[in-house]
Amino acid sequence: MLKRTSALVLATLCATSLSACGSDSEPSSTDAEPVFSQQHRSAAGQIGGECGYTNQGDSIHAGEHTSCEFTGAIFDEAITHTFTYTHRNKMVNGSYNTRISAVSPQTKQTYDLFCAIGSDVRTFHCQKDNDTSVYASFTSPNNERWTDRLTVEGQPY
């Protein structure tokens, strides 16, 4: 327990130090910064499960064959895309979704992924078609809506 608490305090201090490196002369930017920060040391190299948080406090979960580092690459790519409201299947409600390509830092393999904002708009996920083992989900803190945070177009019917 002490090691986990110490690691969490160290990670928080490192993140705080890095965020204080800017100067007043630098222009402010709304561009996305790298977003992955490890919840605890054991997330480095971890495959599947809870991976930590983005720099904005979003919790990250990886599928059973997805590395925590890859979830960071997925998130960084997904947030740069526009999510369009469409119906993939006439039998299922529509969603805000997009397609991305992300490179795994471990394998250097490129994966084509489908990403969608959940119906509650508090979570979005990305996965390989028909393979939920290559999967990452991101849940907003404090019930923030992804439709307010990401670029979206179209409207539910």
C-alpha cells in the first residue's frame, strides 16, 4: 500500500512539475497534449485492465490484448477526429462515431479502429472490428459529456 501511495504521489509531482514548465511568453493553445499518464507504476507494460488517466482525469480501460501504452496512442489519435452521428446497423440506435488508424508503441503495427461515443455520452471507446480484445475505453470524470469535448457533427433523430 505504501509503495502504491508513494508511486501515486511521485507521478502526481512529476505531472505537476511538467505542467509548470511553460512561460508567459508562450502562446496558449487548445491543441491536445500527450494525454496518457500512468495510474501507478505497474501500468507500464501492462496488457488489459485499468490503465490510468488522461491528463484531464478521464479513466482508461484496455481490452485483454491491448497494452496500456497503446490506449494512450489510441486516445491521442481519436481526439483529433470528428465524430459523426450515424447508424451502423438499422437494428441498433445511432452514435457519434469515427474511424481511426493508430500505431501500437509495442508492436509498431497499425490498427484500423472504430470509435464511438456511448449513448450516455460520458464514455467513448475504440475497437478493432469484430475483435473486442483490441479495445480501449475512456470515461469522463464528473459526468462531463464527450459531445461537449470532442468535435461532433450531425444530430440524433
